Amino acid sequence: MGEVFEILHAGLFAGLGAGAKGFNQARPDIGSARATFRCIGGIDVDPAAITDFGRIAGVPGTVMDLFSLHQYRAFWGSEPPPGWREAGTADVHRAFGYERPHVVFLSAPCKGFSGLMSETKSRTAKYQALNELTLRGIWLTLEAYKDDPVEILLFENVPRIASRGRHLLDQITQLLRAYGYVVAETTHDCGELGGLAQSRKRFLLVARHAEKVPPFLYEPVKRPLQSVGTVLGRMPLAGDVERAGPMHRVPSLQWKTWVRLAFVEAGSDWRSLNRLAVDDGVLRDYLILPESRGGFLGVRSWDDHSGTVAGESLPSNGAFSVADPRAAAGAPQYQQYGVMSMGDTAGAVIGVKSPGQGTFSVADPRHGGPAKHNNEYRIVAWQGAAGAVTSAHGSGQCVQDPRSHGVFEGAGKYPVAQFDAPSRTVIARSDTGHGAYAVADPRPANQRQQGDAYLTNGHYGVVPWDASSGAVSAAAGHDNGKWSVADPRLPDARKNLVCVIRSTDDTWHRPFTTLELAALQSLIEPEEKLELDGLSDQAWRERIGNAVPPASAQAIGEEIGRTLLLAWTGQTFALSSTPIWVRDVAVAMSLPAGGAP
């Protein structure tokens, strides 16, 4: 067997330790030489993240605020609490167990660089201070190990840092070069590096110490993206917390949000809702009905057993009706408001004989002629002419109005004013139950203008089962991107779920669960459970979204490891099918044959 080397790695802004987990899994080799990775520590300001770090990275992390005093004041708008002090190089040494890392991975906060934040807000003093942590983190690392430099530094962030943080990147590059590093800036799809079911574009700055590591560093191999179904299909159905734990619960959403998701086309977003035909605020072409399951409006045969008698045994919630054969045998028929034909035989005359209690009315054809009493009424067709309007307004003064749509509109209740018509007088009780205090607004609620975040960010987007997801962000929610999936595995009707609407494509459009987002990040295998610190889905999702996918980190770690093995075994060159990631800048000068001019 060849020689085995140990590569020590550590993280600044380490989060919950996903990147460290990926490095730990890397097993690089060159010829007979091979290496393993061991994490020696991580630093983050979030105590919950550091709790997770210890569990995921396998080594205790350190809670440490890396702000300078100036940055603290700018970000928080106040003085730091008693006992707070700026972190120094000695604190970095202590956090890493007084061992020197060969690789340091920095994943600084990206909120100020992200496209989810407006340009104006990103320029405020608060977020400029947050952005400056990138430069301070690099400087602390370089100063901590200036006498024995770290071989490889890897800096990860969102792609927009290349524009919004250009001034900081230029300073970082100059600083690294001053400490003897060769630097490369690239943008990679971490989904392709790790073979994930999400496309996750990230900015990666890699610095190789030229003297300690002469060989080139090559880029990791790119792999095809998976579909979300290949990951989610291996997991229990969303909401099965008994098998998968609390992180697999379905988010609780408003009914209107479930309806919106159901009508969003798979692979699209909220803009597909604009293609629905809506008349007077009502969908013209669709109805949403309960599934006809579980005996809904069921009728039992006379010779069947009944089901369990429940507290709400009604026709609308089970088989609580019966096909009674005794009506044909002359049993009394209690047909409320029943009207007999003039040629029919009456039923038995009983003490209860009002129209609302049986067939105690008759269609009497012997009317003929004008009204004989002042209490007579008739129904006039909408297209017919009314009789003369008299002071005895009880006679024949009813109309068959087709405009009612089954809604009682007495005393002007609940009418809707046209958009181009004046409203009625505004009074103290101007609400929809007291008059025409609603308006038919023609401006679609989801119609956004150019520049609105809704226009391009895929709000209420639904990912097809066989497609890749977008990058999992810290704020991944059903209403701020394509964070719902067209799940073909419709749940059993008896399951107690938040809400299931069978969409027009015969799938269940629902949000990703927190556990599914973790699986898409390769933080866990789909069959595994995950326990993170705390009880908040929002906090869990933020830490998961901020994480570097372990599978991507493993791929990067193996390329870094091969480069270190070349350097440590005295080799300076290795062939690779992938492009060179970090190379020295070679400058050639051609001289005339006769010597210097």
C-alpha cells in the first residue's frame, strides 16, 4: 500500500457544517498515494448553526463574531454589549484547536450581494458592513498563518458578488497575492459538481500558495443534474412525520395559496394564473369539489349494515342516507311543499297539513279570468310585460329575474359597483353587508410591472417531478420562487394532511418540505432523518439554504486533495480531462537572434 496523508481543513462562516461534511467524505488519490480529510474546527456567529456543526462535521465548532467594531456599529446601529471584543488571530488559532489547516473554506454572508435584495438596500451601511466580512475573514486567516501559510483557500458566495462586491474582491485578490497566492475567480454550478437535483450557481474564488503548492489545481468533473423526483421519490410522502420526523411536515398555507399552487402549471410560476378565464371574480372553466370518497353523500341499501354512527352523521359527510323501499307500499310520504296534480288521489288527511309538511297543495287549473282577491300573486317572465302598477301592489308584482345567480340581494346588500361607475354615498356602515360597497376592479391582482421581483423570480413556481430544482436559498418559500413540486404520488384520502388539491395535471402541487430541501442540498440521503437545533422551520430552512452542498464540497475537496498529494510527493504535473482551475500567470518575451536591442 502507498503512503496515506491527512489533510486538515477548517471553516470560517462555517454554518451548520455541510461543506465540512463534504470535505470529510473526500478520498483523493494520485498513483499509490492517497489522502483523507479531517475537520479541525469551524467558526460562525450563530449558536444554533454551531450546535448543528458539531453533529454534522464531527468536531466542535466555535461561536465567534468576526465583525470589527466599526462593522458591528454599522450593522446593528448600536454599541456592542459588555464583554464583546474584536476577534483576533489568537481566537482563530484556538477555534482550530491550535492545529494549522491545509485548507480553509470561507462562505461569508451573502445577503448583501444576493439578487433577492434590492440594489438600494444592499448599499446601506448595514449591508455594506455585512459585505465587508468577506475581506475581514480573508485577512484574519492570512494573518493567523502568515508564518506558515495555508496551502489552499477557497472562498464561496453568490455570483452577484462579482458585480456588487467588485471593490471587495479586488482588495481580496491584491491581499492574497501579497501573501504569495495565485488566485482564480470562477462561477460554477454546484449542482453539476455534486450531481445534485438542483441547479446552484455559485461564485468560487480559489487561492493556491504558489511556493508550497506548485502544481496546477484542476476543476472538478461536471456531472448531469438529476430530477427532483429521483430524490423525493426515495423519501416518504410529505407529511409523514412518523417515519421522517418533524422536518418533513407540510407547511400550513392559506386556502387561496393552495388554490393558486394547484392552478400553476408544472414548470411555470404565478404568471400561468393569468391564462385562467375569470368572470366576475369566479373561475369560468373550473370548479373545486371534494373528492367523492368515504361515502360522501352516500346512500345505503335497505338490507345493508350501517357504518358507525358519528356525532355529525349527515348526508354530506358519509353514507348516512338509506334507500327506503316502504314508500311504494303506501307508507306516508312527507314531501314538504309537495303539489298534487288535479287528477291525483290525495294522501291521508292528517292533523299536520301545512304545505311545508307534506303534499298538501294542488295545481288548481280553475283560475281563469282576472284576479279575484287582492292577495293573489303571479310570476312574470323576464322578457314579458308587467301588469298595470296599482296601489294594491300585492297583485302580480313579482318578476323572474335572471340576474340573481341564487344570491339574495334584498335592501341592496352585497351588490358590486362597476369600475367606471360612481359609488353610493359613503356612510358610517360602508361595508359589503350594508350596500354597494364593493367594486369590480379590472386590474389583475397578479399583474406585475417591469422591475417587480415577481416578474423574474418564479414566485409560486412549481417544479416538474422529473426536472431539477433551482438553488436552495435560505429564504426558500412557496411564494418567493419555484419552491413547490408537481408530486405525482397523491396521498391516500384518509391521511390527515394540511391540504391536497388534485391539479389539472393529476398531481399534488405542494411546497417542498424542509427535509426535502435538505435532501436536495445532499445534506442527507433521502432515506435518512435529520435533526437540526431548534423547532423553527424558518430557521432550519435558512441554515440549509446557506449551506454548501456536501456532495459539491466533496468533489472540490478531491481535486484540492489531488493537487496537495502532487505537491507532497514531489510531483509537479498531472494530466486531467477538466480545465485548469488555478494556474500561474506565465509571461513570455521573445528576443531577437542578435541579443538585446
